[in-house]
Amino acid sequence: MESPEDRYIRLHSTAADEALFWVERQTNIRSHYPQMLTGPVQGRLLTMLVEMTGAKRILEIGTFTGYSTICLARGLNGNGHVDTLEINDELEGLIREGWERAGVSDCITLHITDARKFLASATEQYDFVYIDANKREYCDYYEGVLPLLSQGGIILADDVLMGGKVYDDPPSGDRQTSGLVEFNERVSRDERVETVILPIRDGLSIIRKKL
């Protein structure tokens, strides 16, 4: 259920276009967890951050139905590229159709794979990484990504507030929340980076690798 605040923010932010509306509709029809969709406000922020940073090589961990991938790809300037990782091969048809409708297929490579396995063998350098996958594995993703991230590069980690569960006293003991509590603590104490958490939707952490 959209809160009055979220509705106000959405109505006063640049609207999504028809391709993104199509992905949103199809996600609600064809997926089991449509609430996982990035959505128009956060999607617009992704596009703007890619544009502002001038990122050329992007890694996305957790494609889902491809909405956020479209938003990332639209921020690219020139010959940039997005590598995106998704473990659920049943979503591939929906993902690729959405990209075609948005006109971004040529600058995206979809990897149907386990993210930790991909990171263990990856050698590509990335300017920008978006993490929105299994919350229990965020620390593994973070440690796998950081060596691949260019100096001054950006990591965005989604859902880091987990509906307030991470700051409950005591925090919820479920594995997803425990993974995020550990992730947030690790990043905040890591001298290799600087970070800030924005209270957008379920919490978005912006992490910058120090020069």
C-alpha cells in the first residue's frame, strides 16, 4: 500500500515511461514477489546517479524482472555497458522483452548465474555496482565486488533498512535481517570506503570507494 508521502514523492518526480510501465504491469502479473520491483522514484535516482558519475561499466547483482537494469542502462553515455546477474532463469523471457521495449538490449549482458560464483572469477573493473539480491549474502557480495570497483567507484545497496527491522531493539533474528545488520556495520567501519544511507523506500546505501 502506497503511503501519502510515497505518493506525493512519486507524483512530484519525473514519471516512468511506457516501457517501464509495461515491466511494472508484467511483474505484477507474472512474478510471485512484485513488491521487489525497484519502482519509478528509485529507478529515476539510479539513472541520474549513473549520469552524474559518468560510469561506463556497471554491475548489477539481482536483475529480478529487469526494471532497474533499464534504469541503469539509460544513464550510460556512449559505449557503456551493464553486466547483470540473476539466478532465476524463469524470469529471462520477461527480462529480455522489457529490455527490447526500452531499447537498451544492446548495452546489457544478462548472466544467469549465482552471484558469488560470478564474483569469484570476475576480472572486469566496474565504476558502478547495484546490489539488490539475497540479503543474507550482502557481505559476500560486498567483499567480492570491492576489488573489482574502480577508485572512486560507487556501490548502491538496496533494502538496507529492511522495514525498520535492522534498528529494532533487539533486531529481528531472521537471517535476512541479520545479514543486513552485519552488512551495515561492516560498511560503516570499513576505512576503504565512505558511505551514507538514504531513507528511500526500504533504505538505499551509497558507498564510495576512496581514492
